Amino acid sequence: MLRGVVYSEVDLKKAARSENSLFGQEGSGLGEAEQEILNFVQSQARNGVNVSAKYLKERFSSKPYGWPEIAVFCVAASLVGKGKVEVRSDGVIKEGDDLVSALQNNRLIENLLFTPQTEFTSAQLRKAKDLYKELFDAPADGSDARSLGAEWSSSVAEMVEEIKSLTQRDAQYPFTKSLKPLQAKLQAMSDKPASWFITEVVAQEDDLLNDKEDLLDKIRSFMGGSQRAIFDDVQQFLTAQLSNIEYVDGDAAKQLREVIEDPNCFKGSAVQNLKSDFYALKDKVELQLLNERKAVQAAVADIEVKVANLSEYADLLDEAKSQVSDAIASRKVGLDNITLIPALRDRKNSIQNDLFADMLALIERLKPVPVEPEPQVTPSDKGKTGPVPTPPHTPPPPAPKIIKASEVRIDFNAPYLADEADVDRYVEELKKSLIAEIRDGKKVVV
């Protein structure tokens, strides 16, 4: 039956692979030795007996066969490669390299059980192929149960990876969580034997196709189309402009957020319809930022006018005037880089409340130092020898401290003004406090 062929370990690896079988390509028929082992496995199966690799080796290496052990395993592996029998070890199917490794290990061959491959009707195969085409959007190439089951297993694994890549982004796209039940169903199929995909998977046809058509296909379309770009733009805008939106149109932002947080937003045109509302809100924010920057610039310009009208400023040297002007202008630097409305308002308030007082203090520091007069020689000093007497040095008065009117303490205990008498008393106390500050050498900015 072996026709004098000598087999080796290399032949065992060839035999176990359906795409490069030792005895010819799948579908080319069985050799005499293959048919002999297949008949034996089938006869034992009819009696309810599973044939182990060890028993095959003992039977066919003994008389009347007398085959070498490696020849028995090569022929048996070829039957697996051609889909005529299947081999399990502790319930796990062994094929290809896994089968070869197991056959080469004497401790495992007793647990390698050979059973005939189940025969399926053409109707069962056609049903499995039709479902495959609908689920994976491509026709199946396999023409028999083994190759068709292998295609199913491979395509299921690819779809699991595709869904996993989507659900891993659920922080950015929360709606992808809806795919997790489908992912779990497919993962449960990953270790199923080929025959399961012919007989059992069709029982899940409705659930699988509903999930695929209602969820996976729609999410695929969403992620690959223009709606994803709109979703990304809206999500990024709401995150980046959170502090600004409250000052512009909080209700419009709330409506945008409700749409993108809807777990079904990938269905229909809800996200597509956001486009005009999104751009309208974006324009509002940009216009408000522009107005806030202009308000800062106007506040600076107001201080510039006030300072320019001061007699103290007019008395400064040109270099000192430039220092004051540069200090005022510095408050306008970098406005285009400030993108938060509250930050711009804080700068404007700081300019209105503090800049004028700061400039007054700067002007006081920059005032020119008065020149000491040269000693004068009087007629009575003529003819005298020795140094000319120097008049006593008079130090310049200290620079006045600049304070704001809001810092002046007023001795008025009433929490509010209720009548004209309260006003008169308040004004009188305010006057006293202001005069006291001025007499103390301070200037009060009002």
C-alpha cells in the first residue's frame, strides 16, 4: 500500500497541511493507504470507539501492514489535512503544526483521538456560505466544511479585532460601547471547530445580522465619513472653549453636547445637522474674543490719555517719558495669544484698577533730580583764604506714596446710605480721610 515510499519527519509536516498535502491537493482523492486508515477510523466510530494515534501506530506497524511509525502518522495526518478526519486532544482540535508537534511527542499520542469528519449536506454548506457573505460582505471561497469553517474562524477573528479597535476608543467615541455585545458574541466563537460554523452559527443569524446592520455598518460609515469630522470638531471645540462658552451662549453649547453624547448619534443625520449650529456658536465665541481684546486695548488707551495729561509726565525727560510709554504699551503685548474670555477680562480690570496708580508711582521715581546750586562768593568773602563755605544740603522731599481711593479707610459704620443725612455724614467722613492721606504725603488715585 505504501508503494515502497520512505517517509521522514519533513514529510509529516507536509502531510498535515491541506494547502500542500503529501498526497496531492485537497479534492484529488485518497491513496490506497489513506483509504485503509480512513475505513478503519470510520468502522471504529460506528462502534462508538475513538481511535488514538497510539492505537493507529500499533495496528498499522504490526502485521499484516508492517508500516514504519512515521509512515502511519504521515498517512493519518494527510487525512486531517484533506478534511476527512479530525483530531482532538482533551477536546481541543489539533491541526497543522500543532498536530505535527503532538504526533512527535510519545507522551501525547495516547490522547490524540481520530474521528471521521462529519458529513454535511449541500443545503447546510450553502446556508453557512450565505450567512458568511451577509456578515462579512464577501463570498466564502471554501467548498467543503473544513475549508469553509476555517474561513469563518479567520473572518470572525478579523472582525473581533476590528470591533476591538473601535471599542478601545470609547473615551473619544462613547457610542462605540454599543458594539461590545457583538464583540462578546464573536469572541465566544473564536475557539469553535470548523463543523460548528456549518451547523450552529446559523442559529445566531438574526442577532448577528441585526447587530452588524444596525450597529457595526452604521458605525463604520460614521467613522469613515464626514460626520466623524464634524463630531471631532464639535467635541474638541466644546472642550477647548468650555470657559468661553459660558460667557457667550451656554444653551447652544448644551444642545451640541446633548447630540454628541447621545449613544445613537452615529445613526441618521443628527451630527450632520449640527454643522450650522456649531459654526454659529464658534463665530460667536471668536467675535466675543475680538471684542474682549478691543476692550483691553481701549482700557490701555484711556490710561495713555490720562498719563499724557499729567503735569508730572510733562516734566519728565524724553527718556523717562519713553519708559512710561513702554510700560503702558506692554499691557497690550500678547493679547492675540490669550484665548480665554475671563483672562482678557481680568487683564482689562487690572488695567482699569491698577495701571494708572502704577504709572504715577513710576513717574515719581523717574522725576529728574534737582541740581545743587553752586556756592556763591559774596563781597565779604573776597580776599579771604581757604575753601568757600558750602550752603547746607537740603535733601529732596520723599516721593509721595500712590494709593487708590478704594484703599482709603472711612470711619463710617452704617452698612448703607438711607437718607440725605447719611450722605452728608458719609461725604464728610470721606473728605476727612482723603485729606488725612494727602497730608501724610500720599496721592490718591480716583
